[in-house]
Amino acid sequence: MRTLDAVALTLLIVGGLNWGLVGAFQFDLVATLFGEMSMLSRVVYILVGLSAVLVAARARSFLSFAPAARI
């Protein structure tokens, strides 16, 4: 599972950086590298989305190690 988590986190970072580039400079790095909506670009986008789902699903277990804040 550690390998899967590392791959998911890496893809999530790549996706976040790509969206930052799109927002700041209207530059889509994935589309530039693999072609706009080519099959490979779509695979990258799908993998980034699946990585986000995986990380979100596991976020609860990641956060459960932190003590609850008391007010």
C-alpha cells in the first residue's frame, strides 16, 4: 500500500501543479506534453482524479493520528 499511496500522492501533486499553471498562466502542461485531450492526456487526468479519490478516502485515517482540538 505504501507504493500505491506514494504514486497517488505524486499524481495528486502533479495535478495540483498543473491546475496552478492553468489558473495562473493559462498553460496546461499535460495537454502540452501529451496533446490536447489525446488518449494519453485523458489517462493522466483520470489517474489524477482517481488519486484524489484515494487520498480523500484515506484522509480520515491520516488525520486520526492528530489529537482533537479542544476549545
